[in-house]
Amino acid sequence: MTAARILAWAVVALVLMALAVPWFLWGDSGTAFGLPVWLWWHVGWMALASVVFAVFTRTDWGLGIEEVESRG
């Protein structure tokens, strides 16, 4: 179970890293609510990363470093 959770969090981390830079918005001059779209992308990404980190800290903090007790 622990190896599967480590792998799952690694995949989540890789997806977050891949989404950190909005490659598809390079060269786009669009705006929304007075700000560039790429800036809104970063605001959304930061919110998503914050939620993911909050879930990680509440469920699997120390995974792979120390033994995690089951919350059952």
C-alpha cells in the first residue's frame, strides 16, 4: 500500500510540475478581467497546488521517510 501511495503522489507531483508553465499560452496576448490569461493560469495553478499540498500534509506527510499510521 505504501509503495502505491508513493507512486501516486509522485505522479501528482509530476503533473503539477508539468502544469506549472503554461506552454500553450506562450505568445497569447489575451486578457481576462484586465490581466493576461497566463497570469490567471498561475493563480489557478497556485490554488490547485495549495489544495494538493494541504491534502498531502493531512493524509501522507512523512510518506517514504517515516512510518505512517493508518487513520481508520
